[in-house]
Amino acid sequence: MTTNFLTDFITLLVVLNPLGKLPIFLATTVGLERAVRNRVAFHAVLISFGILMVFLVAGQFLLQALGVGLNTFRLAGSLVLLLFALSMIFDTVQTPPPTQPDITPTERAVFPLAMPAIAGPGTMLTVVVLTDKDRFLFAEQSSTALALVLVLALVYLVMRFATPLVQFLRRAGISILSRVMGLILAAVAMEGMVVSVLAILRQL
């Protein structure tokens, strides 16, 4: 159980990449007062949690309804994660331009922070794969949900203290950490692809 929790926590931490959210958060909250920025961060994490919990609980049922096998989905998800990891390594992740001043804090929280920055396709795919109901018991799925809560809490803390973190790490430090996380995520994605391919071949 402990091993499963640590694996899920590290995987979600790498996929969500809290420090990688700093540029997007700063761009979407430019010119706002500190209290409003904190409210935007909280709403973004809360909305993301709701979206990801839906996928954690019902994502596999949705796939079954669509007739998509989990191994095929896991392979596709691993490929998406690999492409996302490569974008992190080569620094090609696009940062949205600053939003218009008339957009409300909740609207800023929904897009682009909650989606697609936090609850993006890669994260949705990850929570579905980590809670495969054919492989994991309810207790293990609950452990994954707890890991998700803790990582989202870290994302919130990073956004809440965005300004001092940027001043401390500077652009170079954030770039280095983002690339290291990209390498780890690429390794996780490659392992997932190998496992998925072997599982599909065994079914043939």
C-alpha cells in the first residue's frame, strides 16, 4: 500500500509539475491584488480536483461505454505523456497571454489554470490509468485519490507563493526543474508504453 501511494504520488507530482504552473499563473493574474490572486489559485485547484475526481471514479466506465480497452487507452495516454514530457524538456510548452482585465477571478481560474494547465489531458489519463479497476482494489484507488489531493495542495501552495518563488528560483532555476521533471515523466511514459504493448500482445 505504501509503495503504491509513493508511486502514485511521484507520478502525479511529475505529471502536474507544480513549478511549471508558475508562468501560467503569473500571466493570468497579472495586475490583480494579492487576495484576488489567492482566490483564483484556490478556485483553480478546487475546480481541477472536481474534474480529476470525476475521471478517477468514472473514467474507466466511460471508456468501457465507448468500447475502448484500458490497455489501448493506457498506450495512448503514455504516448500523450511522452509528447508532453518532450515539450517540457525542450521548453515548447506555450504560456497563454495575459487575460483581459474584465474577466472575473472565477473565469481566470477555469481557463487556462484549471483546464488545461492543471486538469489537462495528461493528468486525466494518468488518474484513469492509476485507478484501473481491473488491477487495483478500492483501498489502492483511495490511496491514489489521497496522493492526488496532496499534489493539488502543493500546486495551490506554489501558486499562492508564486512571486517569492519566482524571485528565489529565477527563470533559470524553474527551467532546470521543469526539464528534470520532463525527463522523469518521459521515463514513466516509456515504461507505460512498454507495459501496454506487452499486455496488448498477450491478448492477441
